[in-house]
Amino acid sequence: MGHEFDRDTEVSAVGENEYAADLGPGWVVGGGVNGGYLLAVIGNALRETLPGKPDPIAVTAYYLAASKPGPATIRTRVVRDGRRTSTVAADLSQGGTDCITVLATFGDLSTFTGDVRTTALEPELPPVEECIPTSMAPEEIRRIAPLMSRFDLRLDPAYAGWAVGEPSGNGVIQGWFRLNDERDPDPISLLLTVDALPPVTFDLGMPGWAPTLELSAHVRAIPAKGWLKVRHETRNLAGGMFEEDCVVWDSTGRLVAQARQLALAPRPQ
Amino acid sequence: MGHEFDRDTEVSAVGENEYAADLGPGWVVGGGVNGGYLLAVIGNALRETLPGKPDPIAVTAYYLAASKPGPATIRTRVVRDGRRTSTVAADLSQGGTDCITVLATFGDLSTFTGDVRTTALEPELPPVEECIPTSMAPEEIRRIAPLMSRFDLRLDPAYAGWAVGEPSGNGVIQGWFRLNDERDPDPISLLLTVDALPPVTFDLGMPGWAPTLELSAHVRAIPAKGWLKVRHETRNLAGGMFEEDCVVWDSTGRLVAQARQLALAPRPQ
């Protein structure tokens, strides 16, 4: 029934502005459940909180503690209920511990019309069939990172050398992205997409877990059906932290999401 | 006594996690008090809330309603008190109306050491004396935008043509920045700096007020004394919204802050 992504991000109302979710074991990576997946779950709770405003326009998350598979509670609060957009707060907790706290603005992106002036350049990727499917990763990697099996990710070989011990040193990872079951992208699934790729520090020769401190995502348009192009890049690693900028372009060549996160660099191994 | 910026961003504790501020009339621009100035005021309240963690590392603001000069109340709440960093929430209200809601992570940036690997390029600016001081703006502009008199801002002439009706069309504004009284930059004043320049939409030929929906700032290092280089750029205007990316570099050539905001494009005039 339905797509895996929708089943696993479903929430049910259990009280006023309170929702229950069951975090799926398939979304684990590194030290916990993937942060982008959590944003999509919280996004669904916020959608329920705001009838007529189904789309995340801006979503900011501060990560407090790692989440694990199993039950979670999402509490939402309307901060400002506007005509076109509303600003909301949300927290996701497990067993009484807050895992992530969120501020967001939601609206109906289909009503946001007007000129498009884009000077950003679409990522240049080799054709899908010339990119490296992460399904080719060794079985032991895929076992500790089941997240990798939730979508079809084809990495640009120019920035995938880290997989064989030869990082490019550019701080870039990019590729084609599509959810399982050919589930087409929408504004909620983009919240996963902006935080689903391996950390760009892999491409700097720094393997290991890179916990996110803060992530802000802007959904700039409703994505068209089909493959997405996703590019992550860092330009400054300093004081044990790095920023990771993400852009997502849809199959019509439109920039549909921008995100930036500040993360802790992996400790030297 | 002291510098104008410090006097005008001062807060005083009036209760547990509650602070009073007096928003200065000198910080008005467009439809209200400047959003970066508000962040600096809130930053001072958060600093008081978190002894031993004086520096904003990540600060996110969602703007709810315009602020005006006069009394304001800031309420703060510790969300997670960590060893090296703490995550906090804050709201600034006036007369019972919330104007801005904030999430932030604070710490002691002097303890964040380690390698610096920067591929970002420092903005190329003509020498200070070849840039255009905003103090040359017409008196009627300076009267409705007193913010412009709070700092010495020297705009790169390559992207200042909008001032004489000839915008470059690039969506870029950049220049040299220094607070009045030669008050040197610090992590708190950077919160002002990332939102103090005119909106980049001016350079796209779109004059007018561009209200911020969301702004996230990352302070990446303690800035050195002296002039700052500030660059704002947008790469995507769509659906009546645009993002504005800001980078701030200090006098030693170090990237000290990155910020991104999502703002509403000015209505056609």
C-alpha cells in the first residue's frame, strides 16, 4: 500500500497539536536516524497543524540528541498564523528526551507565482547510467547504513573517489536522486533529500560521522516528477566545524530547494 | 560612555530568563527596526543566559512582525545545555506582540581551534577610498533610513549603480563595513553585519522593502580588528521570494561569518 517513504513518514494525531510517529529502522545512518528523514516526519505533522498550507517554505532544525528507530512524539505550536504563510514551532521527542527542535514557515507553494530569475548553475552530472549507484557499496556498509537502501542515488564519479580511498579534495558530493518505488518528489520529500547524501567531508578525506548542529532548508518550488539532481558543497572547514550547502534541481531544470547546514567535522581517525 | 553599538544593544535582566531592551530609533530602516540589529540585541540576552558561552555559533530568526523603536522584552529558554555548546530559544516582543522568534547555539569560539581549509574566495573589492560611502546618500534617504548612519559602509561601485538608476543586474552588493566610533567587530556585532546592507534586489532593479522571512547566521571565527568585507548575493528569485547569501571576511582575510536569508521580493512599483 502506498510508497515506502509515505508509510514511514506518516504521523497520527494523538492530541491537540500532538502527533505520534514510528521512526523506521530503514532510515538509520551513522549514529542515529537520518536528520532529513526526521524533518520529513515533522513536516507531515506541521502540515496537519496548518490546514490549507501544505508546503514547507523554510524549515530550520537544531539537532539536540540522536534519534533511534521506534515511537516518537511531535508537538507543534503555531507562532504566527498569517494569510499566505504561517510560522510554526515543533519538537520531536523520544522517551521524554527532545531530539530535534524546529522553526518553520509553511504555505501553499502552488500560489507562489511570478518571475523566475536564476543565475545559479544547474549541477553538471554525467548521465544517470554513467554515475555510480550506491547500491554497489559493500554489504557491510549497507548494513550499518540502511538509509542508503531507501533511494536510488547515483554519484558523480568525479567526486566519489573517497569510496576507494581517493577523495577529490574538493569538498563536493553530487548525484542523481530518486526515492524507492519511483515515488516522485514533493516539498515534504525534499526535506529528506537535502540531508540524505554522505557528508561532503568524505570528499575531503575525512571519513566518519559529521553530526549536524543546525540545518535550514528553503523549498523554492514544487518539484516536477522524475530524477532530482543534488549537489552538496563545503567552502570552509574551521574550528572543527564546516558548512554544507545543498542545492536540488528537478527534471525540468528548475532549482527547487536550497539548504545549508553547520556540522561538526569528523574527529581524526 | 562606550560605543554607540554597545549602548544601543544593551539588555538588562528583569526576571528569570527575561530581559528588557530599548530599541534605538537610529536603527530603523524601511518598515521597522533592522533585523540584524534585533539579532544583536537578542544575542546579548542569550549571552547573559549562558555564562561561559559568550559567542553565537549558529543563530536562526523567523521574523513575525515589524519592530519599532522603544521598549522590548526578550524571553530566553535553554533547550539543551551541553558541555561545549548550548542550544537556546528566544523571543523578542513589544507590547505583547512577538516580533521575532529565534533558535541558536552558543559556545566559546576561542576554544574552537583546528585546521582552517577554505576554498571560498575572499570578495574582491577596490580599496576603501575608491568605494562609495553611503554617507553620500541624499539627505531624504538618510532620514527614512537612519540605519545607514550607524556604520561606515563603502560600496563597491561595480554593484552600486542602482543608486543612480543603473542596477548591474547581477544580484550582488558588496563593500567595506565598519561600525561607528571605530567599534571593532566581534561575534555579536557580526549578527548585525550580516543583515545591514541594502537588499540585493536593489541590484536587480527592484527597489523597495524586502521583508525577511527567515535568516540563519553562522559565526565561523572571532573577527580581527578593523574593516570587514561584506558580500551579499542572490542566485534565485522565484515565486516572489529570493534567497540572500552573505559572507563576511575580516581584515586578516579570514571568513568569519556566513548567513542566508529568505526574503519576500519587493512588489513592483
